[in-house]
Amino acid sequence: MQVKKIVGKTRDEMADMLVKAQALSLKWEDYFLNNKLSTKENAKAIRNYTALRGVVKTLRWTLGQLGDGESPLL
């Protein structure tokens, strides 16, 4: 059985990246919600959480896990 690579990655590698990105996103969200942060720390937590939301949505789109017509750009 031939495994098709997507942009140099197999589906399994991309699925693994998705799991890791989701876990990291949850850690940043937890850090933001459950700690008293300085303005700088707050900005870093929100920036990383928001960026990872985009990574997760793009990986889900690439793996065909988003609904019909749903775009990672929205």
C-alpha cells in the first residue's frame, strides 16, 4: 500500500501534529485563564493560543475534518 504524502508529510504525521497542536493550544488557554499575568505575559498567551487555533483549523482542513464549505480562513 502506497502512502500519499501531503506537502512532504504523511496523513499520520499530520494527524500527530494535530494532536500535539491541540494539546499545546489547551495548555496556553489554561495558562491564560488560570494565572494572574502581566500585560506582556497575557499578550504572549493570547498570541500563542490564537496562532495555535489557526494551526489546528488548517490541519483539520488538510485532513478533511472540517465540514463542507468550511474554510480555515474564516
